[in-house]
Amino acid sequence: MIAETVCSAVSAAGLGIAAVTAYRKRFLTAARIAAYSLVPIGLVMTGVVEWLADTAFSPVAWAGFGVLGVAWVLFMTTRAVERRRGGTRKERKAAARAAAQRDAVAPGASAPSLGSGSRPAAEPAPPSRPAKASRGGEDDFSDIEAILKKHGI
């Protein structure tokens, strides 16, 4: 009841200020002040002020606002952690699968990927060394050396 009285008084004062402003020939400003001063009385008439007053003094309503706040904090925390990790578990698995498929193919596996500008045409390709059959471990390294020499490394 006191909230409705205060809102009515604020509206009456605002309409009085609007009338004085209109008397000074500032009609646009007077209309704006009148619009603002009609809002509190409109809220009283619709019952919003009574609902707000009941909510402001209700411990159950404040507990509800607290629960909503906790839910919001939890939601924002999980979103921040999700962004730090790089997405949800499902998105990370999909990204890992895509990376595994991308890494499955050797980046320099085919000769056409080198292009025509990698080596002058007049220079012949260096001969590759045959693999040594005497030691099994060096076969792998000789293949790697041949590949590196082929690419000029």
C-alpha cells in the first residue's frame, strides 16, 4: 500500500514538472517528462508494484533468486572450462579423429607435390644408395637417408 502511494506521488510530481516545462514552451521535453511520470502510476494500476513489494519482502523469493544465481554461475563456469579445453567431449573426439586422418597420409609422400620449381631441370637427381643387407637396422636408416637426399635435405 505504501509503494502504491509513493508511485502515485512520483507520477503527480512528474506531471507537475511536465506542466511547468510546457509552460516554458519546451513541448518536446514536457512530453518526454510526462511519459516518464506516467510509468509508475501505470505499474501501480497493473499490479506490478504490489507483486514487486511482495517479492522484495519474501524470504522464499530471495532464496529463489539465490538458486538462480548459483545456476547461472555454474552455467558460466562450465562454458569457460569448455572453451579452455577446446569444446565438449564430443567435439574433442571429432577433432582428434580428424587430426588422425590428416596425419595418416605423409605430407610429402608424392613427387607431384614438390612442384616444378623445387629443382632446376638441368641438374639430374642424385642417385639413391642401395640398402645394406648385412645389418637389418641400417636398412631403415638408409631408406630415410635416401628420402632426405632426394628432397635436398
